[in-house]
Amino acid sequence: MTLQFVRVGLFYDMLEYIMEQIFIIAALILSIVIHEMAHGYAANALGDPTARLAGRLSGNPFVHLDLLGSIIIPAILFITHAGMLFGWAKPVPYNPYNLRNQKWGEAMVAIAGPAINLFLAIVFAGLIRLADVLSLNANFLGLASYIVYINILLACFNLIPLPPLDGSKIIKALLPFKAARQYQEFVYKIESFGIFATFAIVFIFINLLWQPFSQVVGAIFTLMTGLRLF
């Protein structure tokens, strides 16, 4: 079975095309919000109530949205037909010193975000696999495919070991003590550039890493759903 993502999308008249794009953006935003909520719930479960007290365990997407990452960047990528769509929400606040597990706590909080994205991808991939049994129509399969793709993309992107992405906290916990200290110094230097570091990472990712990265995402998508991306 083959699925082809083309500019006309799943539908062929303009109104339905616009509705499809709105759905894709909504799916992206909701997936990002759920990602951040997972961080907050993990931190709360590990002993840090910071996110809960700040109201960041809420299912209300507006408390999680980031002007740049949730609106401006996705809008620019969409308007310019960049061929890709991603973004981020406001990072969930947490105090690592409150976590009961000081060795692995930060890594466990960090991995919760990508893990929930992979879980969502697996659930909707399962629906796609069972499409014939469940009598799901082509429109649902197309939309479910976008959800799978978006969540695989978010999970893999956030696992890149560069700050401020989740992968930077995971890899620090896996490194030997001396290497972890050196890596933390590198993280501090990157974070000192603030928003400029974020723009640099996005620029490098789009221009240098997107093609091989998209091939990895596509391979995982095919493995999960049995469909192919072109």
C-alpha cells in the first residue's frame, strides 16, 4: 500500500484543501501541547510540583503555546511551502533539584515528551493497520497518517542531543561524569545565546539535516503503518 503526500493533499477542491491544512496545523499544535504536558506530569510524578503549580498540566492548549514556536515558525513554514512543518510550545518549568532521582530524573522528564509522541504515533498507526477490519474510510486514513508522521517527526527531532531539545538532557545522563560536566558547559554556552541559538539550530536543521532526517522519519513511518512516503 502506498501513500503519497502531495500539495493538493487528500482532497481536490480548494475548500477541502484549506480544511486539510487547518487540520494538519491543529494536529501539530495539539501534539506539541501533549508533548509538553507529558514533561510536566513526569516531573510531578518524580516529586517536583513546579509545572502543576504553574498550571502547566492543563489540557488547555493556550497555556502552552509559544508565540514563536507554536505560531510564527509553523506559519512561515506553511506559507513558504517549505516542505516541512514543525514547532514547539513553551517549555514546561520544573526544578531538577526537587526530583527524587537525581541521577536519572532530568532524563526521565525529558524522555516523557518524545515517548508520548511515539505512543500517539503507534496508536494511530495501529488504526491504519486495522483499517479494513474497522472499515475506516480513505479520508480518515489520510488524516491519521498525518498524525503518525507529525508525532514521529516531533519525537525524533526532540531526541537530537542539542540544547534546548530533550536529547541534550538524555545524553547528559548517559555520559560518564567528566564527559557530562564538559557537555553541560557546552550546553551553558549554547543557552547563553538565547533565542539566537534556537534560530541557528532551526536554520542548520532545515538546510543541512532535513533530507537525511526525513529519510529516517519516513522509514519509521513505513515500519509503523505499512505505507510509504514520497
